[in-house]
Amino acid sequence: MSEGLWRKNLINIEPYVAGEQPASEDILKLNANENPYPPSPMVQRVIREFDAEGLKKYPSMDAAVLREAAAEYYGLKKENVFAGNGSDDVLAAAFRAFFNSDKPIVFPDITYSFYPVWCSLLNIPYRTFAVNEAFEINTEDYYAPNGGVVIPNPNAPTSVELGRDRITDILEHNRDCIVIIDEAYIDFGGQSSVELIKKYDNLVVTQTFSKSRSLAGMRIAAAFAAPELIAYLDAVKDSYNSYPVDSIASAAAAAALKDREYFEKTRRQIIRTRDSFAESLRGMGFKVLPSSTNFVFCTHPEFSARDIFEYARSRNIYIRYFDKPRIDNYLRITIGTDRQMNTLEQVLREFIIKE
């Protein structure tokens, strides 16, 4: 009798690998693009005052409170908004809903590494186009027929933004497929494409509350599109999880949208700290790419990125190193508070002097 034949039926997939999540409070964690500031005081008040007795009931199937707040924020209708448990959940639903062609979907070769994982998991054919030496997307690559387009804007891990005119160019040349613009970092200097959903009925724009609104621990995100596309996302959601966003998270995210003053204050502070830190890096000889995100992507012509990463780690500072072709001598560094970035700067100067 054969044993273990069931193993042939197990999935064979290379999963997404996130940044290290150290448990110690003594670690300066600058490797996951988390916001260094707490959520809005309005969010904190909603959580403190939430009536826990209500948790005995299922939450709204469509996260109505959140969708209405997001629609109001962008001047849209509730029917233009989809909500889910973080960008990964929203994007996974979008891949299921919209990429069912025999033609490959297309996205950059250096980008968010979850895209090929979803393609493998869902049996979606895909093709990547190489970004140029400046890590910029060539829009003409995306003119050819395809099964769908995914553009992260700004891109991760490179931090480079694609301007609105170039996004429009891609949309104009892809009228017959769904185009997803993944805007996880848009609030740190980029120009959102949400307004374009009013003109392009094949456009889906996704955003997260994890970065600019300090809600990574609640896993909240949204997609914006024409009502027809939102209905397909709802259908996919209802096919595997009818209640994806819990009641507390929905109320907290809605409060975050309403507190525009706090959002602007913390967003601008991160941008100021980012630009100041980037200048400090350049003063130490680093090459730093232009960033429209809450992180910088950099390399040093004289020192190995792996060696810098390991030295910082030995000093209890976690930054991100990618052992991948074309970017294996680059570092991605999350922007923290001024004090945190000064601490890292001192460690980097130590390393350069030591070497």
C-alpha cells in the first residue's frame, strides 16, 4: 500500500516574505513602512468608547460606515467604494474578480512581490516589464494587448512615483482590460488617480489605511471604481467571506478619514523627516532615489548593502534588504520620527568610519 500519495495534491507555491517582525521593544524597527505616529485622537476615542456588547452581532456585510466615509472624503458615492482587510485582501479580491483572461496580466519586474504570489495561487498568467536604470516604468511597454495591468504608484520598494499624465497614458492604451493602480503610499507626495474613475470605467484604485493613517494593526483598505466593478468585488468577497471588516475597524477607519487635520499634520511631518534624512544620506555618499513614499530606497557605491543591513541589525536597528537581482545592493529604510532617523544616521556614520 502506497503511503503519502496525498502530498502530490498539496499546493506548490513560493509565499510572500514580509520584513522581520522582532518581538523585542528594544528594536528600532524601520523595515515595514509602518507609521511612527499613533492613530488620530478621533480613532483612539472611537476605540475607547466602542460598545463591546455589539460584538455579539456580525458586522455590516458591506462595511457601510467605512464606505460612506471614504465616499464622502473623495466626493464619490458609496457604490464607488469597496472595503477589505488591508490592501492584500482588497488586491486578492481584485485579482480573482478581474483577471480571468487567457492573456497574461502585466506589471513591473521590480515591484510589490505579492503580485506574482497571487498569480501563482490563482493560476493567472503574468508577464513583467523591466523598469529602467532609474527604476522608472516605461509606459510604452504596457501598450500591447494583455489580460490586465497592475501599476503600484508610487512603486515599492523603489519609492518612485509615476505622474498622473503617464497613468492616463496607460489607461488610454488599455481600454479593453482592467487597470489596477495600487496606491499604498500615495499620501506621501504622489497624486492620486481616484478622480480618474469618473472617466475610466475599467480603472480600479486601491489604498490602505496602514501607512498614512497609522492603522496597520487593524488591516483596513479600500478600492475605488465604477459601481459595476465594485459589484464584482462584492460578489467575490461574498463567495468566501461575507463579513471581512469587523465593526471596530470600520468605525476606526471612518474616524481616521474624518480627522483631516491630524492626517495632514503627521503626513507632512513624515515628508519633512524623509527629505531631511535623504539629504543626510547623500551627505554620506549614498545614492537616494526620489521618494514619494514613507521610505527611502538607497545604495552606497563603496559599501555592500548587505553589510550595512547586518551592521544596523547588530545595533538593534532593522531596515530592509532584498536579496534579489538588480536591487541586491539597495536598502529600503522606513521613515520614523526625527529622533529615530538621527539614531540610524549615527549608526550609518559609525559603519562608514569603521570600514
